[in-house]
Amino acid sequence: MPLSSASTLAQVQAEYDDACGYFVDGDAALAKRFVVACMILLRKVPAETGTREAHVRYDPARVQQGLDEARAWLRSNAAGPGTGNPSVTRVDFTNFR
């Protein structure tokens, strides 16, 4: 189920965890899911929260870094169906002497 504005924080965090290995599998669809999860986490999770008894601090910079890396990975690895990525050069030495 794709994430939406109605997704709970637990669902967004689960999607983040499930999709974070996009680069290992080389999966552009998984990378796109990861980007969406990062964007929602940056919007929904406060930098700090707490009460007198407990205090939690989150690091949104790490999520932003993951988002930036996923976007860069998508730019260099995700081409349209049936097309090559123009930023990748492939060399063929079949007739090389």
C-alpha cells in the first residue's frame, strides 16, 4: 500500500525501513518509495519532543541526507522503460584491435 497523507507515523517508518536497501537491489521503484518515506518523515517528525520525564531528539539531517542520496541515485540509475540512461556511458570493445 503506497504512503499517503493518511499514513500513520509507524507506517511511514516501516516503509522507510523496508525501502532503505534500494541501492543494494538496484531497484528504482524501491528508491522512489524511500524518497516518499523520507519526505513524509521530514514533515511529520519533530526535531525534539518530550515531557518532564522523558526527552527525545531526532536528527532530521540524517533523513535529509538519505533523501539526497536516494535522489542522486535515482538520477544516475533510473531510466525510463526500454531506454538507456544518458548520463551512463557504456563501452563496447567487440571489434577492438
